[in-house]
Amino acid sequence: MTRTSRSGHLQNDKLVIAMTGPFGSGATTVAAWLAKHKRFLHFRVHTIIKEYIERNGENLRSKPLSEQRALMQKAGDDLRRTHGLDYLVRESLKRAWKKVGRRPGLVIDSLKNPYEVEALRKQPNSFVLAIYADKDERWRRVAEKYSRDQKQFDDDDARDRGESEKFGQDVSRCVDLADVSLANSDPCDSDREWKERLWQPVERFMALARVPGSFLPTQEEVFMNEAYCKSLSSQCLNRQVGAVVAIGLKTRDGPAVETAISSAYNAVPRGQKECTEEFSGHCFRDRLTQRNLDGVSYCPNCGEVLKSDHSTCSSCGQKVAKILPGKNLEFCRAAHAEESAILKVANLGGLSLFNATLYSTTFPCQLCAKQIISAGISRVVWVEAYPHGESHKMLGDAGVELVQFSGVKARGFYRLFRRPLSSA
């Protein structure tokens, strides 16, 4: 039996999966696969956005992909600003439920704003699935559609990653909030490779969604869940980060098994006050960045004179802070989660981190990359759609194995792995 709540959400046992991730990663491919092989209704959020654009007199089909994407990004912002941050989710569910019929569920492709993710969670039996691939591979996949115009691709990707206003795109945050993340960075030469890397993990997730506890969590899922749990202790105003260091311990009957020996979160050193207290709820690094921004008179992107608060160039539309060199990480008052986890091991004494693994909820910055290399850590597992380019190269050059996390994240960990109570 099906009934509708006052909020418009359907109360039944149908599964709702919402996709998110940087464009070119494969979210639409997975959504189409669910529609074809699992009989899910595939609803595209961009249908609503396209209708809005056409009502305003624009002909999307006559424009190249780069212009289409820019128009749709702006239109999505306008719709959230006018009708509410959760409008695209509300409208997608409203339309999809009218068409779902006897299908076992629906897949919504795709969410771009974190408030949309939170709105979807009000829908019973819903999950957010993030698909991500590194930038070089995504560019390889979409280069022809962009007529090889990489600057336009970079501009669209930067806006998709995260805008400064809450009505805009913020895919980075959406990935962080997802229940399940799947890495899809490696090129595939055959359907078999696709199946092994994407379809098998999706099948596993579907089985867990239908019967929680039908699979055990992997070692990486356990440690990453621990890192996320640790991150909740952070009082950082910008981002809560957690990290776990694990080493392999030899066993009598088999290969070495990883054991967590240290965990930490980003926080100011002992004896220091958090920014929430020291600076009345303002981030010290943000204040410093704004001070530097106020001293910039010309746009670093197009060279035009900046007006008003210097945050956005009125000529090219670029967010000035995003194109200024450096991120002032050295002025952050907090010890980062990764370096704190490493230093805790030093306090234990006598333990070597040679060939250890570090699990982090974000990709390490350049400062932490130096600590990782110096400590002898040989493997880093992280969850983030947009890793830092400089530290990525530094770690790679040092021979550190970089693994983009795939699996169930903290948001979905308990829901998917907790076995139901026995009926006996």
C-alpha cells in the first residue's frame, strides 16, 4: 500500500537513489544501467532546468555544450534562489512518483547542491551514490564535446565543484555527504573491466540496500568510517576532517592484517583557543584571505578593475579568491588531522610507519604530504572528488600509492551493514 505524506514524499518500500559527482565521472552511466538492468525509473534533474531555460526564451539545442552547461548552472542557481534550496529535489520526486508505477524504485540524476542531498534524506529508503573520476580522465571523456576547449571545461568544472553562495553548485560537498562513493578514474578497454569496477560494486550496494548486513564491510570501509567518526570532534568552521593510521601486523596463519594505531581530527594545538572562541565565530585563515583580497585591485583572470567588495569580477564573472595563487594553508591555526595522527604515533614511541596506510576523509594538503612522505607511509586512501594537484604530484613522485576510496561511507555505514533483528 502506498500513501503520501504532507511533505509530498511517498511512504512505501521503493528504493530511491540519487546520483552526484563531477560531470564526466559516470553518474549518468550508472543511472542508465539501473534503469536498464534493475527497471528503475531514471529521472534527470536537468529536465526541470531545461524547461525553465526554454520558458525564458533560450534555445539550448542551438548552443555548444560549453554554453549549455553554463546556462544550466546559472538556471539551477536561479531556481533554488526563487523556489527554495530543495526545489529541484521536491519537483523531481513529485514528477517521478507519477511515473514510477510498478518499478522497484527510481534513480535521480543528479544532485549538485548539499541542501538537495539533505532534502532527499527526508524521503524514506533513500540513498545518495557519488561517482567520481580524476580531472584528467574526465577531460579525456568530454574533450570532443567541448571542441577541445579546456579553458571552458576548467571554468565549468570550477563552478560545478563549489560556488561561494549557498544557492549554487557544490558538488564537492555533495560527494562528502554521500552514503556510498565509487571511484571511476581508470580508463576501461572492455565491458568486462567496466563490470568489475562499477557494476559489481553497484550490485553489492543494491543487495545491501535491500537486505542490510548481507555483506560484511571491507577493511577500507571500516577504517574510513572510523576516520569520519573522528572528524565529528573537530570544531573547524570550514571543514571537519578525520584521519586514521594503520599498520600491517603479521598473523600466524596468513598475511599481515591492518590494525589502526592512531586517529585524529583537525584542531588547534593544546592550550590554544578554537577560532569559534578566539575570533568570535570567524575563521582566522578566511579573515586573512579577505584582507589579502581587499588589496587586489585588478582581476587576475581578465585584468579588469575590480569593483565593490573585490570578491567577484564584474567583467568575467570569476570568483577572485578562487584564482588567486595559494590558499594560505600555512596560516591555518589548526593541526591537520593527517599530521596529528602521525604525531600521535611518535608519542607512542618505537613504532615505525614504514609501509603504513593513512586513511583520510579528504585528500592531504601539501603540508601534510610532506609529513606523510617523511614518515615513510606508503599508501593513502582518501574520499574527495577534487584532490589537491600539488600534493597529489608530490605524493606520486615519492612513490606513495594513492587510492581513491570506493565503498560505503559513514553516512550509510550503520544503515547498510547492521543486520536486522532475528524474527526467531
